[in-house]
Amino acid sequence: MTDRFESPLSSRYASEYMLKLFSSDTRYQTWRKLWVALAREEMKLGLPITEAQVAELEAHVEDIDYECVRAREKEVRHDVMAHVYAYGKAAPSAAGIIHLGATSCYVTDNADLIIYRDALRHLRGELLAVLANLADLAERTKAVPTLGYTHYQPAQLVTVGKRATLWMQDLLSDLGELDFAIENIKFLGCRGTTGTEASFLDLFDGDEAKIDAMNAALAADFGFSECFDVCGQTYPRKVDSRILNALSSIAQSCSKLATDIRLMQHDRQLEEPFEDSQIGSSAMAYKRNPMRCERICSLSRYLIADAMNAPMTASAQWLERTLDDSANRRISMPEGFLCADAVLRLARNVTDGLRVNEKIIDRAVREYLPFIATENLLMEAVKRGGDRQQLHEIIRRCSMQATEKMKAGGECDLLERLSAEESFGLTEGEMRSILDPRLYIGRCPEQVSRFVAKVRPLLAEADTAADKIEV
């Protein structure tokens, strides 16, 4: 505990990996690595920079004097120049060539692109792990009949596994958006104050080939295959919009999954993991609240709202750049990633330990099965010579009467009522012979098998051997 506010995303929800990735050390060490790479490539291309200067810069990537930075920034009101000053104090022989020809966005924007790419790759692994858990659940329960619901009212039967594939299909769509965001992140490079590369035309005496070689080498140094074709001072803020949209999509799918589980846990059909010593309520000791799924929904709501920041920022950028993106992006982008990380970690935990209470599911199925079977009973009665419209009216009337009895606390007696109708033409025993739930799940098992088989090669990338996620 501290005497200053600390974001719950940092203190409670996000992973150590993501917290480290978005830490000050990672960000500012990446700045220094970018300055080292720039000096090295400029040296290779003939600028008056020595190997000793590059080596000194390399030796001081990690030892950042944050007190020096804070004092200098308070004086000059410029964070990048404060870091240049502190770096120069640590590497005095190279102080005069740090940031040569560059503008602030060379380090700020390129560092962001590096961090965002690595964060997206991490989230991809987490998403695949959730999908792998759901694939196992789907195959395991592909033939377990359960009530389907439309309008949250009992409908035709589905299976537990079929419902899991619906969750999977949403998440696979999110994976496609995530992959698109990863594949389309390019490097900004070192392009100057308005993206014209004018400073480098001067430095390289008009040799444009050297500018292109420098930017290609810088991109390769940090694992990028290309730079944006054109830019202003910054990389296009549409990139941020695309990223947060992908993260919002993940939140939407995970929230839907978690909401479905919460609804089913109300009836004890499904239950999220619950530890032996876990307390569900401070007052009601018997409670097994779906707190993980509730947390998924809560955090997802925040992430969906947070994702609005990037499109508003992208739409408000003036000409080659304006600084009103900066303060917003410092908050909205890291928090979007940390929140997505938290949501996926929770989803991975829930799907890894989801409990399927088959006996309770079967009891609910059998309670409603006589109503669900009425269409089949109608067809059978027609085959025996009945009038379809008259039979429909008998079923409607008897169903309403049976429902009223159930509302009064009685048992469902629909089949008894139908058999008492002489014109219906079926005995109660004949009707019960076709009340096997497996007759009413359609092609659910085949659909699940086909879907999971199609997805399995992709899920081979999932780190299913990782330690159990603690949340």
C-alpha cells in the first residue's frame, strides 16, 4: 500500500509481463536503444560519429538517472530533451551526437510502435490459450444436451459444446483483427519534424539513398520489415484506432462469454472456478458468486469505452501533427493493453476450470422437454391421420394449462393432458418414447467436431503447457 493513487490495473489485474512492458524502464531504455541505433547507422553512412561514441551510448542504455531527468524536465518543460541531457551526462563523449537530425517523435513514436507490437503478440498468445480451453470444452461436451434460449426463454435444445463454439467463433474473429493489427504495424523511422527528411538531406549532402538505407536499417534493427511510406511528424494515429478497436473486440467477446456463464451459473448449470477456501460473500457464507465473470464484464466495459479515445484522437490531428494526442495516448493506450491483458487472463482462468453440472442441466432439459417435443408430437399425430390445425390448437391449449399448473407449484403434466385428448391420437407412453433429449439436438455434435477440427491447427500455437493462471 502507498499514500498515492495506484491504478488497479497495475496493482490487481494486469500480468507482470505487461506491467514490465509498459514500465518507465522499458520505455526509456527503448528510447536509448533507438538513439544508439541512430548513431550507429549514421556512423556507417559516413557522418562524423566514432565507434567509441556508439560504444559509450550502448554501455549506458539501462542506467537512467531519473532524478536528473526530472530536474531537467522541470527546467526545460520537454521530456525528450530532458532524457537527451541525462543520457549525455552518462555518456559525455557522445553527448554532442545524441539525437542527431532527429525530432522527438523518432524516439517517442518508434518506442510506442515497438511496445505495442510486443504487447499485441503477447495478447495473441493469451487469446489462443482461451480458444484452446474452449476447444477442449466443446469436444468434451459436444453431445451434452442443454436448453437453448432465445429472449432468455427456453427454446429448442442445443448442446453445451455447441454453445462453446459460438464463443470460440467470436474470439476467432477477434484473432483475425488482432493479426491484422500486428501485420500492419510499420516503423516510423527517422523522418524529421514534418516527415520531409529535410534534416537528413543536409546531413547526407543530398544523398537520398543514404536516407533510405538509414531508415531501412533502423526498421530492421527493431524487427520491422518496412517504414510507413509517408508521414507527418508522427506515425498515423489511425494505427492506434485500429489497435484499440481490436482490443475492444476482444472485450466484447469475452464479456458475452462471461455473461452467458453468469446466466447459467444462476441456475447452477455452469460454474466458474471456486477455490476450497474462497469466500463468496461477507454475510452470506453459502454464496458462490461468479466474481471472475463479473470482473470480466466490468473490465470489458471499461475497455470498450476506452477504445473511443483513439478514433477521437485520430480524427482531431491537425495537419502534420498537434500535441493534444500526447496526454490522452499516455493514458488510453497503455490502459487499453493492460485491461485487455486482464480480461484475457481472467477468461483463460475461467475457461480452464469451468464446471459443467450435467445432472442439473439434464433436469432442466427434462422439465421443458415435453414442450420442446410438441412439434415432433404434432408431426407424429398428423402421420396418424390428424388435422394439423386442430392438433396445433390442442397443443396450444394443453401447454397453457400445464404452464399454469407449473406456475402454481405443480409438476408438468402436458403429456398427460395431451393423451387425454381423444382426437390427439397418441398415448402418454407413445409420447414418452420419443422424449430422448438426444433426438432434439440436431447436428450439434457434428457441427462441433467439424468446427474444432478446423480450428485445431491454429490452436497448436497456444501455450497450453503454461502454468495455471492465478487471478
